[in-house]
Amino acid sequence: MSDAMIRVPSEVRDRLAVIAESRGTSIRSLVQEFAETTLTDEERRERAERTRAYLAEHFGVEVSDEESEAMGRKLRDALAGGHGAAA
């Protein structure tokens, strides 16, 4: 595997170093993990459609666009520390 140089501001580099150290890894591994696990918008849409199809086929549950958006907001709120999340 060949390496590539990624230029970021020094503050970003320093922050990545702190995060990597706290996880017992390197910046290289941290960036690699991010690239391997982060979905693009298109990948998220495809996954959502597969999930909707699975729910409909196996559980008879049809999820509307509005319900999906509401669930997405709740999940984002919960992942952001629970601010605004409704129980």
C-alpha cells in the first residue's frame, strides 16, 4: 500500500494526535478506520432502503419518509449527547 500526504491545519493534526493517543493507536490508523467505516450519503441511502425493505418483508412494517426522518433526528440527538432527544 502506498502512502499519501494529507495536508491539514496544525490544530487538526494536533487534535488527531490526541485522539489517536487516547485510543492507543496512530493518526494513520485513526484516519484509515474513519475512511473504512464512514458511509457516503449514497451508501447511507442504499442502507436505509435495504433496511426498509427488510422491515417490510420480515416484519410487515412500512416506514414512511417522515418516520425515517424523525428516527434519524432522534438518533443524531442521542449520539450528540441526548440534547433534544425525546423519550
